[in-house]
Amino acid sequence: MSENVSAGTGETRTRRDEILAFIILAVVIWPLIAVGVVGGYGFLVWMSQLVFGPPGPPA
């Protein structure tokens, strides 16, 4: 009988932890990764233009 009570409590705690982890991932981690990837790509384009010049036909 005690096993069922503790298993139910553990299951509820696990579900709460999963929901909290999902919220942290969805609200904090993935947006930071997205901003980092886009910012990194922009930095790469910027640095390549400093080395090779702006895009377009040669002047």
C-alpha cells in the first residue's frame, strides 16, 4: 500500500518536473539558441564582407 502512495507522488513530481523543463526549454533555451544562430550567421556574413568586399558586380 505504501508503494502505491509513494509511486503516485513520484509520478506527479516527475510530471511537474517535465512540465517545468518544457517551459524552460520553450521560453528560455530555444529562443536563446535561435538568437545565437541568427546572430552568428549575421556575424559570419559581416566578416566575409570585410574580407571579400560587398556583394554585387565589381565596380
